[in-house]
Amino acid sequence: MAHKEKIFKLDNGNRLKVEITFHFDSFRYDYDKSKENMSYYAFVTYLEKGKKKGIRVNNEDWLTQIQETALELWQDFKPKFTSLTHR
């Protein structure tokens, strides 16, 4: 499992907290096209300026922020390859 939170500052001074979680557990098993082998979860919270608690908002309204957070999470956890030199 991989998780990332990102805070976006909005033009009106409020903030948006986007949390993304990728679940990779099913990769341990044989691939089966009839089943989902990777799942993700997005949770978006709207935080008013000066308040610590926010309210959950509709993900469809904030897809750009969800995609940006998911891409950053993928960059953090994707395999890193280095070039090997032959001697």
C-alpha cells in the first residue's frame, strides 16, 4: 500500500486536502483479468481558512488535484532503474 496527502491552497484562502491510497496487495497473486488487481482510494476534504476540521467533498469536482496527487505518489513509488555498464 502507498499513501500520499497533498494540500492545495485555493484562491479564496481556503485549502483542499487530497489523500490518495494505492493498494498493491493483489499483485502477490496470479493475474486474473476478471478481477481488479490494483485499487486506489481518493478522499478530498475542503478546509475553511482558520478551521482545523473540514468537510468531505465530491471527488468529481476536484479531479485535477486528485490526478496531480496520484501522479506524485506514483513518481515516489515507481521502480527506479539505473543503467549498468559492462566491463
